[in-house]
Amino acid sequence: MHPSRPDLSRCSSAIRSSIRAVRDVIALLRLNYDRALARNGMPGTPEAEPRAAGSRG
């Protein structure tokens, strides 16, 4: 398949690359959030009581 406008092919490639990068960042944020939630519980619930400094639980 060839681009309809060859002068724009690099631009669309950069946009696709940027979209993939944003999706990767969102996936990492979700992973970190899920890990923190599993470790600390949902904020505002009894399971989420503050821990001593330096405690890994």
C-alpha cells in the first residue's frame, strides 16, 4: 500500500508511533495503580490504614 500523499507519510508514521507510546504509558500507569491498590488497599477504606514509615507490609 502506498500513501496518497508521499510528503505526509512520515507525519502519519510519527502520529501512529505517538499513539502507541501514549498507550504504553497508560498501560504502565494502570499496572502501577493496580500494584499500589493490591499493596495498600482502596483509599478511604479500613484496609488502607497508614503504615509505619519504611514498612513494606
